[in-house]
Amino acid sequence: MTQKLSDKAATTLEAVKPDSGVKRTRLREFQAQLVERMQEAQRGGFSKLSQLGILIGQVRYLLDLREAGEIVSVGTLTAVPLTKDWYLGLSNIRGNLTSVVDLPRFHGKGTTQQDTSCRIVAFAPALLFNGGLLVSQVLGLRNLNEMTVLPQEMQFGDRHVAWLPNQYQDQDGNVWHELSLSSLIQDQDFLHIGL
């Protein structure tokens, strides 16, 4: 009886191990493909076809891969006194102090809830702006050829801003907001973090 139980336990363990290993392998493959595509985009090998899909709060955004830098776990944020409430503080990303911003709070739309799935998406080094956005979830690459641009009259229920140039709808009916980081860092309100 004991031998049968241990044989059954060993069979069960063997069945479990490949699944977790397969998940880790798939995650590594996805990360490797994402890094490769981001590097190609930064070298100019991509047009607007591939965008990085992110979720901030409940809103879906698309980032041009040439404007997105590293994606890291949130970790510890060091608060900076006498700054606006949307400026979350500084994060140490590979030895560089990076400003972290809560985009919905900056845009007057509420606060991004921080949990274990949150990430910081740093701005690409080419933008020469040492900053990043607090992101609820990274959704992976999206192809604009598979989406429909929404007409301008349907796009902006509130104030139009230059750093949100377009909205798209995917085949599942989800609305995506194109987020231009290069335009965001030109916004004077975004540049003035002090009270």
C-alpha cells in the first residue's frame, strides 16, 4: 500500500513539474521576443505596426516601442517632498534614479492602485528624459493593422491632449489610447512637478 502511494505521488509530481517548467520557458521566450522587438524598434526596424500594450487602472494604452524603455517591478519608491500628488517619487532602475508618475492622477482621472502585478515602464533613453510610468499590467505587443482608428468625434469625451493623439478599437471591441511619450515630455504641466 505504501509503495502504491509513493508511486502515485511520484507520478503526480512528475506531471506537475513539466507544467511549471513549461510556463517558465514560455515566459522566458515571451520576454526574449519582447526585448528583441523593442531593440529592433529602437534601431528603427519597426513602423507603427507593433505597439506595447499596457493597462493603467482600467484604461488600455499603446506605446511606440521606440519610446518605451525597460520594464521593471515597482520595488521601493522614494517620495520627494513638495511635489504634486501624481509624482510618486524616485525609483532606482539599474543604478539610475528614475522619476515615476501616476498618469491617471496627472490627467485628473483617479489613482492607479499598486499591487504585485504593477510595473514601471521607463522612457526610452533616446527621449533623454529619466522617467517612467506606473503601469497596472503589461499586456504585450499589439498590431495596429488589426485595429480600427476611432473617428475624432468618438475619441475624446474630455479635453484633448497632444500626448493622446488617437484611439483605436481592437477586434474584441476594446478601446486603446495611443500614448505618445515624446509628446508627454513636452507638456509643461508634466514637467512642473513642484507645488
